[in-house]
Amino acid sequence: MALMITAECINCDVCEPECPNGAISLGEEYYVIDPLLCTECVGHHDQPQCVQVCPVECIPKDPDHRETEQQLYAKYLRLAERV
């Protein structure tokens, strides 16, 4: 399951540089996560780094993009091939 950033985001800029896949970018009002690039840090870290650094805890799992650990790892492998 990809992650998402909610409207509680305070645009503190700490999450974007932590994302190893470049899935986080500044949206119209607050930061957003591209579900096609988000692997919840599977393949990179034990826990999602954006969630670890978020001071307002506004990064839950995105219910519209459900993925298993295996699917997230497969996405990580596809993204790693692009590099």
C-alpha cells in the first residue's frame, strides 16, 4: 500500500529529501506522494522514512492504493532498474 500525505501537512519540507524513490513532491497546497513511486521504503529501509521524520504524523497508508509487501518489493525492483 502506498502512503499518502493528508491536509494536516504543514509543508515543513523534511519528508521530501528522505524519500529514496523521489515519490514526494510539493503539491498545490501541501506535499503529495506519487503512488506509482512509493514503495513505503521497501527495499531501502525497514520503515518508511517520511513517516519517521514527519513532525505532525500526517502520512498514513493510502486506502486507494493497497499493495502487499511482495508487490511493494516488486515495484522497488522495477524502479531500481530505471536507475
